[in-house]
Amino acid sequence: MNVSSENNLTFIKFVINYTKSKSIQLSTQRRNHILKDHKNKILLSPSELAERWKVTLCTLSQWRWNGNGPNYIKVGKSILYDLSVIEDYENKRVRHNTSQKESYEPRT
């Protein structure tokens, strides 16, 4: 099993356990919807993204707080990044010259 599959299973288990431990009443349909949305996605932890981009965890934390970084998934205290969102973010930041404006639109 690769790291991405482990992350997906960890996230799914986390959603189930978190909602049970906090006595959050999610309907079976809603819980299945949450799990279905992330079942086929590759999710990265902040540590994995920091390693990929060669930045610190503190930098990622500041970007989340300021709203400058890529979109992320947060359930409880757990933070995960969807790889397809990260790749889109990276692709929109490609430049052809130094005077080119940033093409990534910040989240709303």
C-alpha cells in the first residue's frame, strides 16, 4: 500500500471516528457522501506538501491562516490537501518570464 492510499484510509477512518467520538450526528447518507467525495482522491498531509515544495510547516500554516495558499480539507484538527488541487495550483503558477502576473485566482 502506498502513502496516498494510506492517507485516504486514514482520512476515512478519521471522519468515522471523529464523528462518533464527538457525538456528531451525521446521517448515514451524509457520512457516505463525505467518504465518497474523498475515496478516489490522493490526499497529502501538510508534512508531505512541505517536503514537495521545500517549505516549512510553519509557512503552510501561515498561508492557510492568511488565505494565500491552496485550498485544503479540514476535519477537526486534521488538515489534508487534495493532490489534484495542488497540481492545479502549481500549474497556474508557471511563468514564462519574471514580469508575468500571477494567474492563480485566490479562493473566495
